[in-house]
Amino acid sequence: MTICGRDLIAKCDSIAKFSESSSDTTRTFLRPAMHQVHDFLGDWMRSLGMQVTIDAAGNLRGLHQTAPASARRLLIGSHLDTVPAAGAFDGVLGVVLGVAIVEALKDIHLPLDIEVIGFSEEEGVRFGVPFLGSLALIRKLDQTLLALSDRQGISVAEAIRQFGLDSNQINGATVHPPTIGYLEFHIEQGPVLEHLNRPLGVVEAIAGQSRYRTEFAGAANHAGTTPMHLRRDALAGAAEWITSVEAQARGIGGLVATVSAAHSEPQAGNVIAGVVRTSLDVRHASDEVRRHAVDEMLQQASQIANRRKLSFKADLSLDQSSVMMDLFLTSLARRACLETGCEAPVMISGAGHDAMIIAQEIPSAMIFLRSPGGLSHCPEESVLSGDVDLALAAGIHFVREFSNH
Ligand SMILES: [Zn+2]
């Protein structure tokens, strides 16, 4: 094998220069910078003899066909869009690893075709809805989503047209029928693997999420003249609840709960807060555990509010079920990591990924690479070249094993 982790990191760094901003890496759904990414990766794919197409959702697709063409196909990929001021590896590394696996295996006869996909959209930055690229593969990039508009009033359908594609052809962007598995490599974007001192991890499930907007309401009043026992302080009530959410989450294995935004009114140093609005984000691999925990958190908020003579309300803004990765492919991924000498822990992904969309239709597996410092969604995001070497080797083992089944 000639291509190595350092080459792949160099490719990710090159792709990071294709940006809609001059000062950082920002690449949202089908802005012109995505043409440069497609050209860069498409040239590499074509040099390996792959057939390169861009589907109507703007996904880059490169097909490596065995001769004669196999009746079975493995899809490998991740996303090519980024958050604003992003790092070079989130998403892109999974696509680059897919092409590198083809490069390493192209001269070996495998009874399996490999399609590498670079999804056009996963982060949800431009239209506020994530996974536009992978949703197209399972026929869920529907008219409602195509009609969404960005801050300039440009719809998804119009963005597709401006990129030189035809949204009326969106049905052609689905998973191709011989596809029997999906493999996604992704940086962990968290500190767990680094903490365990392991280069790779295998994802068994992507956590479900509950999101709420809450409001504590009391009475705004003079901070100097209102005695403590006659106050209805919304911020003190919210604060008590926020620490109780943290304490409850610490007591449930695998649960993460976050109140990250709190806005009080009227924001004056000499006025007791009358209203506080907060966020709540709760995630767990088990939907039952998550929903039960959320119920308890909201009950706790009501009790705190009652005791403090406040009112409390909570509006659900997201209830997303957890998604299991395929049991067989997950064990195959662990064995493939083990072949490289790496015992990969089984993990839950707290973040959403394209695999959670594709898994709804195709058996899917995900391999995480350690994120130094746990950093992601920032320019400091990085990856170790030795870990990329191992990921590539594991991917090659995975494809060889998979092709024998
Ligand atoms: Zn990502």
C-alpha cells in the first residue's frame, strides 16, 4: 500500500482551502466552493478509474466497479459541507478515506462494487435543517424541504439549480439498488477515545435527542425594596433547576443533558428577573431512558416553580429517536480494527451523522477516529496521521471481509 495517513491529511488540508469565506473554512450547501471540492476529489476518483457523477442533491458519487459489475455494492462516505470557521476533517476525512480504500484495493478482484459518496449537506447551516444530502438517498428530500429558504430567500431547489443541477431529478439521487451496506468514517468530535488512549472506536448507536425551549415567569421588581421572602425571582428558580438537571444527568449512565442558553428579562442590575427563557438538550442511546429523564426534569422544573410561586412552561422543539447501527457490520468493523492491532471500544455517538439517515434503509456501520483535545467545529480540529493509517487499514480489512459475505 502506497497511500498513507499523511497523504490523506494533506488532501483534507487542500480541500479546506475551498471556502466561501476568505479568512476560514466555511462551505455550506452547494455554494460555488463545492464545485472546487468536486473537481479535486473527482479528479482523484477518475485517476483510479472510478465513474464520477454528481446527483441532483449535489452529492458527489464515485463508483469503482469490478469486472464484470457485481450485483452487490458497498457505499462508503460522509459529508463535504462544513460549519462556519470549520476544521479540515469533520466529514471530509470520511470521504477521503473512502477513495483511499478504493485506491488501495483497485487492482485486487473483489466480488463487490464500491461507491464513494461525498454528501452535499449534513450540518444544517444554510437552511437550518441538517442531512439534506443523505435524506435524498432515502427519498426524504421532499417538496417541503426543497421549498425551505436560506437567509437570502433562496430555496433549496433554487440552490440546486444555481449549482447547475435539476431538482426535478431528485428521485434519481436515491441509493442504488445493489447497495447492501454503508460504512462511514468520522472524527469522534469528543474526548472519549483520547481519554481511553485508543485511536479508533466503533459506533453502535447514534443517540436520540430531545430539545425544549422553557420559560420561568415570576415578577420583575425593585432589587432594593423587595424583601427576599416576597420575591418571585425567575432567574433564581431557573438556576436551581439548571443545577438539578446537571445532577440528574450525572446519575444516569450515558445520559447527557445541557441547558446552554438562558436569557433573563429585563436585564437590569437593580431589577429582579421577571422572566427567564432557557434551552434544554437531552441525549441517550435509549429513547425510553431519554424520555423518562426528560419527564423527570420537566416535573422537577414545575415543582421548583410551584415552591417559588413562579410559572413554568416547556415547548418541545425536537424529539429525534436514536438509531442503531447494524449488528453484523458493527462486529465486522470491530474485527477489522482488531486486525490492525487496535481494540476499538464500542461507543454511542452523541452527535448526529449521515449514517443515522442511511441506516434507515441500508445496514450501516461507523468508525470513529480519535479527536486530539476532543476539538471539532473549529480551525484547531485535528487528527493524528498514525490514527488515519489505522483507519485506512481497518477500512481495507472491512471491505475484504464484507465482500466475502
Ligand atoms: Zn460531520
